Amino acid sequence: MLGQGGFGSVYLGFEKKPRLCLKGVSRIVAVKSTLASQAHDLMGEDILLYIFRHCPFVINCYGEDETIGADGHHLFNVFLEYADGGTMADLIEKSRGFGLREFQVRKYTESILKGIKYIHERGFVHCDLKPENILLVSDTSSGGARFVPKIGDLGLTKKANQKWEKPSFGGTPMYLSPEAVVYGIQQYPYDI
């Protein structure tokens, strides 16, 4: 298991039969799973990943399926690009208080802003940008020695300028802007 949250769990998945692998799809994927009866949010995230599929700074989605788990429960699964570098939060923690190097900050900030711009240009607000939701994926063009930061976890993403219904208001409290809390409207600056 790679992680767990309110949405369900994320597992590491391997393609058993390489000949069945689609072109451009890695043999190693992250599988985000939840009970099919509770899959509404994960299905919404799957749709958003399809909308954002052409952005190199948003995590790739390779598809979805439904399975029966070992316990007999019906599961909904989404196959995602595996972030072999972990998260931005992991990278910050590994720095042990020394922070990231200036060139990393510059490169990662530029990539994240390009990803946010892409999401905003399509009329959406991520609503939960934080270091834990910035995933680091090996840059295959550089032999895997470097990572490309990609925006992930689109479970709270909403259309811009929608008034929140109180039950659907979400996000990580430490990262919420005062404007979002006070006015309850999702606008593009919320992600900044």
C-alpha cells in the first residue's frame, strides 16, 4: 500500500503480461481503489484526469476498472502514473530542515504553476494544493535522474466560482485561504 485517505487506498500495481501493456503506459502503476458503493468522488476524479490528460504537469490516468476484492467487496479502481519520487512533502522532509536547492525550487515552482494554469484555463480550481499532492515522477527524457512535479489528488477539484454547499466544503485546514473560509466561493486565487 502506498497510501490511504478519505477516498480509499492507493496500491502499487504491476503489469503481469507486458505484451498487453499499451504504448506509453508504464508497467508499474499506482492503483487508487475504493468501494464501488462509495466511488462517486473517485469517478469524478477519473473524469477530471481525462479532461487534464494533455498537461505534462498533472498526473496521468491510464484508465479504470471494477474488481472484486479478496474480502468479496466490489471495488472501483483508477490506474495512475506511479510517482516513484514520492511527494513534494517527502522531498521537503528528506532535506531535514535545510530546504530545497534554489534550482529545484525554481524548476518545481514553474512546473506547478504551469499545471495550475492548465487546470484554471479549463475552468476548475484544485482546492487542495499542498506538498502532499505534488507527486514526483521520473523524467524519462533525462534517464530518470530527475523528477517532474505533477499535480495529483483531484478529489476536491470543483468548477470555479461555484458557491460551496456547506457539506461539500473541503480542503486541508492548514492550507485554506482566509477568503475561501470566510466567503465560501472557489476562485482561481484559492489555489495560490
